[in-house]
Amino acid sequence: MSKSASLVRVGIAYLVAVAVGAAWLWWGPDTSHLWLDGLIADSLATLVIFGFSRAHHNSSFYDAWWSVLPPLLAAYWWWAGPLPLDDTRSWLVLVVILVWAVRLTGNWVYAFPGFPHEDWRYPLLRDGKGAMEPLVDLFGIHLVPTWQVFLGMTPVYVAVTHGGRDVGWLDAVAVVIGIGAALLELVADGQMYRFARTKQPGQCLDQGLWGWSRHPNYFGEISFWFALGLFGLAASPADWWWVFLGAIAMVALFLGASIPMMEQRSLERRPQYQDVIDRVSKLVPRPPRVRT
């Protein structure tokens, strides 16, 4: 299937998913909690995408949902909440999310070759699970990531529904970190694409941002979710004890699953990658160690 035809199918899946979620919010039972309404709509939309994934035997239908849903959820909470449409903090939050979402979704569109391509991690999660394979696909690949993104979005709910505090220095820091995170990911991905076009067999990227961090794109992603936590803290300092739970969950995801899987794959395909591990920071950028 061509890339354009594949993107059309993914686009149709997302339109149906958004329509189902919107239908729930418009006609479904009112829980009296905007955050819970959003969670239910988000989960129902994800079930639609799961249906498309199963019908096409390819879970990469889910890939871009990670970045498509957050701006829609933030806009719904703001629109349905008590704050006016000229609320400055809400605009700042939405702009940061949109910059991140457009960059990440655009990166996926650029790199996606079309079906039958599927993210290499999905078969690793599904294979060998027997009768449990559909449940692994449903929860491990679709619903759990959706719920994790929702957890990361909870400080946005606070920021766009809680008024009474003027925009201050914490909001400014959140904007700088959030936009900076998106730009860092943009530069890191660009460096990786240029390297991929000219690399020799077994060669490892250890230049540019990739010479300071083995996973600068993941560092940028974590930084973005931390910025959302700062927005929540700025809007409601009393909620300091939980507004960063989403960012902490992202750290756990990348350090506990994504990075180990990527590192193992790199070592299997490029034994020289061990030298990169020995010299370059795993996540937080810093100058590389000097070879001895």
C-alpha cells in the first residue's frame, strides 16, 4: 500500500475516533466532571483506533494518536470549562501543546513509509502471547499509552479550568521549556535523518545532540510533559503534590521500557554501539566522556 493511501486510512480512522469521542461528550451521560468526561471520550476514541488496527492487522494505526489527542483534549476542557476564551494562561498552554503536536505528528508523517510497515516494538509485545495477544494489543499498545498521555494532560486540565491566579514567571518558564523541548526534538530528528542517509553499515550516530545524549528526542519529550506540569503548578500551587505525576510516569516509561528496548536493538544491530554507551549520557545531555 502506498504511503498516501496509508495516510488516508489513518486519517479516516482518526476522524471516526474523534467523532465517536465528540458524540459521547455531546450526547452521552454527564458525569459532572470535565476530566472524567474527557477520559471516557478519549478511551472510546482509542477503542475505535484499536478496531482499525485489528482490521488491518497493524497496530501502527495508533502511532500518531499520541500527539493528535492532546490539543483536542485541551481545547475541549477550555471550551467547556469556566474560563473565558481570552484567558492568557490557557492560550499559552494551547500554543505550547500545538507546537509540540504539530512537530511530533509531522515527524511521524515524514518518517512513516506506509503499510504494511509497523513499529518494530509492537510485534515484540504481541508475539508469543497466544490467546492473550488481543488483550496485550488492546491494553499494552492502545489503552495504557492513552491513559498515560491523559495522566500527562491532567495539569493542563488544571491550567485551563482554574482561574484566579495571574500569569507569572512559572508560566514563562513553562513556555520556554515546552517550546524548547519541541525545538530540541526537531533538531535531534533532523540530525538522525541526515545521518541515516549517509551512514555506513554498523555506524553509530554520536555527533551533534546525539553526542551529548543517546536519546535527546526522549529528553525533549520528557521536558515537554514537565512543562505542562509547570503550567498546572502555576495555576494551582496547592496541587503541587500531584501535577507532575504525568511527567514522572513519562520518565518511568522511557527509562523502564522505551530506552532499554532501543538500546538492546542497537547493540544487536551495531556492536560498536557499546562504545557510544560508554561515552555518551543515556538521557540528560552533557559533554561526552573522553576516550581513554
